[in-house]
Amino acid sequence: MNKTIKICLAIAVVLLLAVCVYAGFLAKNIAGITFITTNGEISQAQLRGETYTVTYVYPQYLGVLYGRAYGKVAEVRKDLPPHMSRFVLYHEIYHLQDNDFSSKVTREVRANLAAAIYEPLGFAQTVWSTLCDMGRLKFYWNTY
């Protein structure tokens, strides 16, 4: 293996480790979250003394989005696979407690990294589903 390839691999490993450390740091923001289940479905999330309402909505209601957060409500699409649904829920709860009003891109990256620590399979499903959906890709391209 030549020297350039070794250097590139070393840089890639260092960057990957940095992202993992940063994700772990962000995940602390939603550490200790507890869920309340009603009729077999999560209906509330509690985090640091705050209670958030969780609602599952039909896909038509959210368009290309998988979830939405506002006030003290996290909405998640009803049609998502279980791991993906859980990832989206963590992602939206992260948004509800995030008080850093930086750019949209930065907020989305932080929410994705934090939620990925708790639901890595759901993160992978979400990424794959997004990459396979041209409507979602166009939405993100135009929004961010």
C-alpha cells in the first residue's frame, strides 16, 4: 500500500472517530429519556422534567417528512418500520429540547447524530430510504 493511501486511511479513521465522539456528546442531550406507552404505542416522552406528546400521523399529513417537532409535540409517520420510527422519535425529541438556533443544516446534523447513537439501525434505514426517494432528496436540496 503506498504512502498516500495510508495517509488517506489514517485521516478517514481520525475523522470517523471525531464524528463518533461528537455524536456521543450530542446524545447526552437526550440521555435519560423515558417513554410512556398507551395501547401498545408510545404516547409521551419524558426528559429532564419535561413531558412531550408523541403522535403518529398518516404520511399524507407530513408529505416527504418522516417526522416533525413543534412546541412540546413530536409527530412521527405511522407507516415507518419500528427501528426507523424510533430513530425519528429520538430525532424529533432532540429538536424539542435543542435551544441552539444555528443553521437548519447544523440542527439537523446534530439531531441525526444524537438519535443515531440510540437507534443505529433506524438511522441506517432512514438514510437508505432517503437516498432511494427522489422527492425527499429534492425537498432537502431545496430546503437546505
